[in-house]
Amino acid sequence: MQVEAIKTEGLDPAGKKITDVYVKNPPFYAIYHTDQRVMVHYDDTTAEAKRQSELLAPLSPIRGEINGLIDGWRSSPKQNLKDKAKRYDRRVADALGVALGGDAPGALSVLKGIKSDIVDDRTSWARFQYLIAAFAVSAVIILLVWLITSYLLAPMPPGDPKSASAWLLWFSLAGGTIGAFFSIAIAIRGRTVLTDLHLVDNVADAVLRVVIGAIAAGVLVSLVKLGIVSLSIGSSSASGTLDGAPEKIWLYALVLAFIAGFSERLIPDLLDKTAAGAAASSSPSSQLTTAPATPPAPPVQPSQPTPGAAPVTAAAVDTGQLRYPQ
């Protein structure tokens, strides 16, 4: 099949329907589009076609990556996604034209830029999905807390310490959920999010972060309530406030829970310090026992000089516990 035969609505050498012809330069080459990808029809002469094929061969891996990223858009029922895929396909066709013109390194650079733009596009949508998942699970947790505090704890006698403690615990879960979602919303631009091709992973990460924030809030409020951890907010002690006036309990509990949900490393660090402190207080402090030093032996008296011999100096050399004459 020659380059001149490449036409819109026609069939290419592989039997695929040609949907668009980007570049047609008979008898040298044609760049066209099928339902699946951008294709190149090489020169009519065998030798030149082989050279063109070898010239484009290094571009095949990144072309495959680009096709994998936009295949879902091509087959999507949404027209805006189909149009987006067409825009990127046209840019790929332009890059292939640059390569066939003799600038393969320049074409590779263009293709890398196209891939980067597609990844950014998909990551942007993935961030929005991440926020939707985090908001949905936050709403479910808050609704669950409302149901429990409104219907399960309401029948309990008013003023019952158990009822107050249970209400405080469940209320803190709601505050931690709000703090976790607030943290996600603020840092979503800098957060590492996979592309929307990994929807399950992104949703699982969003749900996990919100649940961890809620659990961390309950743990922090419980630690402060038990007096294991002492925190101060301004001039007020959080531990004392949780046992103080009822009208202030919910406010301080909300602040503590929000802080715990917002800072995902706060509770693990507190638990590590608490465990280390408990281990140190429960184990007896190790004492270093030093054996009493052996009293030094009395210095050895120098022997009497032999008549006619040279006198011996009685200077002593300290060698630890014993002293020997020199």
C-alpha cells in the first residue's frame, strides 16, 4: 500500500479504519489516526521505509506509555474526554513529524513533555477524587457519631459518669474526623497522589487517613482524661478542663480532637514517649557496682647493699596495686 492511498475513512495496511490524516507527504510518509492510536505509513521505497522505521524505533516505548495513559479517554462515552484524547494524539503526530524530519532527540523531548502533561492532567482529577473520598468517609463517621450520641446514649440517666465519658469519647471521634479532613484539604496540592488510573489505591489512602485521624482523637482525649498526658491550651490545662464545667468540656474536647486529627504524627509520638516513660518507671534503675580497691601493698624495702657494690636507688614505680623497686 502506497502513501497516496492513506485517506480518511479508508483502511490502513493493518485493516484499521483511518479516522483522521494529520500529515500526508507522498511518496515519503503519512501520519494518521485510527480508533486505537497514531500511526505512521512509511516511504513507498523499501530502503527508505526501513530507515524511517529505525529512526522511530527509539520513540516506541514512550509512545506506548502515552497510549496507555489516554486509551480510556478514547473509548470513554464522555465527549470531553474523547476531545482531550484527540488533542494529545495531535501533539504526538506533530512529534512524529519532527522525528521524520530528522530530529529524533527533539521528538523524544516533545513526547516526554506530552507524557508529563497527561500525568499532570490525570493526577489533578485524582486529587479531586481523593477529596471526594475523604469527604464521604468523614460524613459517614460524623453521621455515625451523631446516631450513637443521639439514640444510644440518650436513654442513659442524665449526670451518669459513664454516659458523660462515652459521649466525650464519641464526640472526640467527630472532632478528629474534621481535623483529618481539614489537614487533607490544606495539603492536597503537595500530597503525593497517584493518577486516577489507581482509583482504589487513592480512595483507600484517603479513607485510611480519615479513620486514623478519628482514632487518634479518641486516644488523645482518653489519655488527657486519664491524666497520662498533660496538655495546656493557652493558660488552661486541658486535663483539668475535661473534668471541669460541662459547658466547656465539649469545646476543649473538640479542640484536642481536632489537633489529634490534624497532626497524624502527634499521637504515635505521644504513645512512644508514654511507653518509654512507663518502662523507665517500672524498671529499677541500674546501679553500677564497683568492687572495693585492693589496698596497696607496702613498699618493698630495698635490700642492704652488698659491701663493695654500687648502691641501689630506692625509687618506686607505681604499677597499679603493687609497687616494685626500680
